[in-house]
Amino acid sequence: MSSPAEPKGRDRPAAGAAAIRLHRLDPDAFRQALAPDKDANPEAGAPPRPTPGADLWYLETAALIEDAGLIDACRAILSPEERERGDRFHFPHDRALHALSHALVRISLSYCQPRRPEAWEFTLGPYGKPDIAGNEDGPPLSFSLTHTAGLAACLTGPAGALGVDAEERLRPTDVATLARRYFAPSEAQALLSLDPDARQYRFFEYWTLKEAYAKAKGLGLRLPLDSFAFEIAPSGAIAITFPARDAVADGVGERPEDWTFRLFHPTAEHVLAAALGPPAARRGGVAFG
């Protein structure tokens, strides 16, 4: 396993923010973790990770999607229910991406606890959201999965609110129309003040941050995207505000200082956003998307 990538530029966290550590899972390490004779913990012998915080594992999938042998190995560690869900996709590349990304979840969790990737079990909660089952002997964990063309990523951490989203930022997008329709007024105004190239870049930063937060809340796109707003400082610091407070009220209390957000740019084509919120004692959840 390669060591965590060093954040650069706006990937650098704000002072005092909880750690969200980025790791690139290279194809050889991914294949090794799938091997039937692999030790229970793919990272056996590695030093324990500092806490609190979370780990974000990403896998570049473009070169792997046509590898039938690798896809079969991924499917072999999935549950029958996962394989059945993957088989529902019409196109072969979507079935392959499903297998790769769900295998990534299992491998990522096995980096957190010494367990074979195929041994993880999941149950479905509200809104079809999965949770980890049968983990009484280990510390409570949460995870969030995302994938887009060419990239899959899994965020893992202690039980609590966390979410991740990835987007391919170079695809043609009418950012002005989408921002006016879905973003908070302050975000739309900030976005439309930029030149076209910077506008496209910042649009996907906002979008992934919004999706990551909504997934961490356990609501996905059921949460109105204009009910909260992000501010991205030139230093890279990210803050959340709630201009429409009632839209996000959930009986628990929403404090911006409870949340840490990070943006990563793992490839020239992709943007990753991670959200890390209150612990499970205040707002639990596992997101899967």
C-alpha cells in the first residue's frame, strides 16, 4: 500500500481541522488485497493511524474496467446480494465499476480492522443505506462510497457522520444554469463572478462538497442543496453556513464548527470532497452511493 498522498494547494486542511488522510490504492496493491491467500489485514505491520479523523482511499479505474479476471476477483469477495445488484446494470462497464467500487469498500474497511475483505457483512437501514453488521469485536466504523467515470473512492472512519463524493470535472456542464437552480445565492454569486475556466473548476468543488455533506447527513439529494452554503477561502479553508436554517433542522442541532471538509484533486480530471461531522453519539450514519 502506498503511503498517504501529501496534500497540496487547496487540498491542505484548515488549521485545527480533523484529519482526513488521502491514500492512492495502486492497482498492484488492489490485486494483492484480493488474493485468496492474503493475510486478514492488508496492511499488517503498518503503524496505527492517528485518531480522530478519517481515511480516504481512491482507486483509478479506467485501466481496470476491461480486466475480466480482476472483475471476477472483485465479484468473488462480494455478497450474493451485492452481485445481484451489480448484475442489474445494463452496460458491462457499469457492472464492472460496481464490482470494483464495492470491492474497494471491503478492502478499505480491512485496512481499518484485521478482517478478510470478503468477511464484511452489511445490513440496510433507512432509505436503503447500508451499515456494517457483525462487528461487535471491533470499534464502530462508518464508511461512504462514491464512484464516477475513471475513479472510485471510499471514506472510512470512526462511527459518525461522514460522506464523500467524486466528479469528473472536465465533462461539458452548463454550470451557470445549474448553479442558479440548485446552489445557495451566495454560492451562485461567487461562482458567476469567476472567469469561465475557473467557474467550471469551482462548480465541481461546490457540487462535490454539497453531495458529500448530504451523504454524511444520511439524506443524499433529499436534502435541498440551497439550504446550506459553502465558502472556499483562497487559503483552501472551507466553511459551511445555513442560510435556510429550518430546511436542515433535524432535532439534533447543526453547528458549523462540528464539521470538517476537504477537497482533493487526485487526478487532473477528478475532484473529491470529503465531509466529517459529529460522532455517532450525536448523528450516526453510513453512506453508500
